[in-house]
Amino acid sequence: MLLQLHFAAYGCFRAPKWNTSGNGSRRKRSLHPNASTYENAPLPSRTQRIMESISSRSEVGGAGGVYSYNALRRLDQLWCSLCSMQPENQEYHKVVSNIPGPLSNSNSDMLPENEFDVIVCGGTLGIFVATALSSKGLQVGIVERNELKGREQEWNISMKELQELVEVGVLSESDIQEAISVKFNPNRCGFEGKGDIWVKDILNLGVSPAKLIEVMKRRFISFGGVIIEGFSMSNIKVYDDTAVLQLSNGKILHARLVIDAMGNFSPVVKQIRSGKKPDGACLVVGSCSRGFKDNKTSDVIFSSSSAKTLRESKVHYFWEAFPAGSGLSDRTTYMFTYVEAKPGSPKLEELLEDYWDLMPSYQGVLLDDLEVLRVIFGIFPTYRDSPLPAAYNRILQIGDASGIQSPVSFGGFGSMTRHLSRLSSAIYEALMGNFLDSGSLSMINPYMPNLSASWLFQRAMSARSQAKVSPKFINDLLYVNFQCMQRLGDPVLRPFLQDVIQFVPLVKTLGSVMLEQPQILPSIFRQVGVGVLLDWSIHFFMLGYYTFLSTFIDPVIRPRVSYLPERMKYNWRRHLEAWKYGSGLDYKVSVHRPSNK
């Protein structure tokens, strides 16, 4: 299971031997020339000293493209505003306007400089769906506010997910091999003091985004695609017959459909949600460092301690660790925690201070012996009402903007590969049939009970002060769940580790946990809350219902769909996809045996 996309910093820094273990809170005395007394001035934090010592490079777009200490401070300010905001008092910039009638009736002088079938706003992940649509003969443009290029830090993924790109036809086998920078096995799920579970071929590849995006750009341009770099989307006016984009440089573009791939903080999504506060968030910090001696295995998830108090909140830290492709001793370690978006929640810089203290013990190294290559930080908000339906005609959210990624892992790249075939086919069919109203487009982002059911797991893994449970509860709960899944075998364990919730494996796991440790049930109720459990039970029922529909009703209906009128054909195909993907039955298990190392 976990995080494949992060904000990152690039360069290299030799961790200094001075004050590497301190928290940066000591103060020094300075004497002003015109003062008669000393004034206390705080020393920079350890995080600031490390990040400002890393040589800077130009920023790139997408998660993982910002790197500086100033970028960390900006993201912390954004996080604080999310935590403290009151939606009813929020003012947000309106970027989308609906204008009745065709463009010809608007007396508009906005003549287009380019006309497209599709414009994709946000290129880092958007280029995958843009290339898939271009390969079908559509005229597609990409608008990217920065230079469209991938970051240095790898995306961790499994070969099964990469093969989706080959099957869709946007990459070849040789392209995939070129983009893979490192391979490693086995992969650990660990719980300190309790035991480890080892699996193979789960997030065991490090893919170079820089190489992969460059290959995708060449493929996209070869299909006739157009890339507009260095300008952001300023506003979108939606008419009955077209969508008109105005860019930050004043350029005007027309498109039949606009795809919003601008991520969690998309201005279009902000307008749709009317400034609503996220229901939860995952905060991620970490680094890629050189100097690790034991660097052949990975940690998919590792929980090394009990819940602790930081600022006014409780936090439970989880870890991931992967070999990096930049050198034999290079290793990336992530520390993350699930929190509520409320005043007093910890900041990323505070988490990084804990990270420098805890990571050496977790990895069995000394910080002084490591060369820090990149510092990693990110915020991943989640909303319970996801995926996000289309709110406007001719505008569709995909990827993180749509909320279609798992609320546990937030693996945007993995989610994109898994859904790319479905998305590209559905979007192409919507364009061919001119089914571009918000209702038809919403069928491409349907209700998926397996995603909604996943939200409970984030809640269960969040340390909450009001829950009144043991600090060891999260570790105990995860360990008993992983033990049960290991005994139940690959058909249960592997889908969960790759962010796929399926009804039968979930029933087996829950039944096994209740039989083995029924005493843990009261703590579960206190941890997640009765209201959340009741809401989750609805999604659990729907997960079973979608499983039934996809297993037994789909084979009856599917052969008859091709004979239906175009509108009904489009609708039924979207229903069949919703049943399949919403039940997780698009995922087929390749048999591997989990083992104790």
C-alpha cells in the first residue's frame, strides 16, 4: 500500500556534525550596535539548515516539483489556512463561468489561437490521459504552468501497474524498461516488537519520472499533441457548444472538453467544493540519502512506535523505505501520519524535526554518516464525498483532482495507471457521442464503494485524542489484520497492499479478526466513532452489491449493450465500469506466497 507521489527537494548535502541531534530551539545572543542589552534570536531549525544547504535546481510541475525551504514554509502556511478556515466565511476565486447559449450568441471577441477536442490542464499526470486520447486520433493540448518534466525522486510502483500503460498503448515494453531505475525484493510490512510480513513484487520498482515523462512527451507530440508550457489556466467560460480557456498570458484556447488534472489544490475543485474543509489529510515528510549499507529490501509499511502528542494533536507515525536508483547506497525513507484538518494540527516542519530524530533508529544508521540528497514533504487532503462528480458541462476532473486515489495511500500515479484504460475509453466515447453535459461526464467519475469503504481505514489509522484508546491500539489493530491477511493468502493480502478493497477478502479478514481478537472491537468503536461505522456499513453493503452486479449481472448485460442506441450504450457501459472498478474486480491477483524472512 502506500505513498508514491510527494513534494520533494533536490540537490545534495553532507549532514553536518554540528548540532545534528538538536531540535534547533536554542537561542544565541546578539548585540545591536545601538543597544545596551542583548536580544535573543532563535537559531534556524535543523530542517532549515539542512534544506538551505542543499543546492537548488529549477522547480517543476506536479507533486514532487518544489524543493526549497521557502516552499516548505509556503506549504505549511497553506496547511494552517486549511486547518483554520471556516467554509461559510471563505472567499474563493471564481475560475469557471457558465454562459447560456452558443459562443456565437455571446458577442464575444475571444477568437481562439488554437482549437482542440480536449485540453488537459496539468501535465505531470495529465500527459498520460492526454497521450491515450491523442492515440485515438483526437486533437489534444496540454497546459502546464511550469516546464513539463518529471522530478528526480522515483515513483515506487509494481510491474502490474506499469503494464497498464503498455496495454493502453501509450508506452512500449522497451519504454517501461528504460524508465525503471531500480528493482528490489522482498518487501516488508513490519510492526516493531510484533513481527514482520514479507511479500514480493509490491511497490518493488523505482521509476524515474524524469525519464518516463520525457518518453511520454515524445509519444504525445508524435500523435500530434500540443504542449503549452509556462502559463497557467486563468479562467474557463463554458458555452453550449465549446469551452473557452484564457491563460495567464491572455492567450485564448477553445476545446470541446477540458480535463482538470491539476491535483488536490486545483482552483476548479476549490470552486466546486466551495472552500469546504477536507475531512482528513495525510502529512508526509522524508528524505533520499546516500550511505545506507543494507539497501536491497523495501518497507511497504512499518509502524515503529505508539501514538504521541505533537502540538495539540496526537500523531501515529508510519514509515516507508525504498532503495533509490541514483546509487547503490541511496535510500528513500518516508514518515507519514494521518491527521484531522483542525487548528493545532502539526506542521510539516515539526514533523521533519521528529523525522531527523527517529529515522536513524528506524534504519539503523547515524545521521552524521548520511549525505542527504533530497528532502521530501507533502500534504494529501481527502474528502469522504469522492470521487468528485462533474459540476459543469464540458469540464471533467481526473486523478487527484477527482479524488479517485485511495484515501489511505494517495498513490496518484498508481491510481492513474489502473484507471487509464477506463478513463480514456469513456472520455473518447463521450466526445464521439457529444455526451458532454455534467450528468454524462459524472458517469465517468461514478460512486465507487471500495474507495468510500477505504476511508474508514484512514480513520482507524489516525491517532485521535478524543478516542480514549491505548496508544498501542493502532499497532495492535494493524498487526492482527496483517496476520489474518497473511494466513488467508495472496487473494486477500495482495489487493489490499495495492490499494484495492474487494468484498470477499474484506469479509474474510473482518471475520478472522473478530474470531481471533473479539476484545479489540470496543476499541475500534471508540477509535472511529459509531456514526462513521454506520456510514461505513452502507458502503460495505454497496461493495457487496456491486460485487454481485459485476459477477452475475454484467455477463448477462454486456453482450447486449452493443445493440442499444448510442446514448443508452454510453450509459450502460459506464454502469458496467462502475460495478467492476467500484467492487475492485478489475484487479486480478498474480499468485505469490507471502513469507516470513
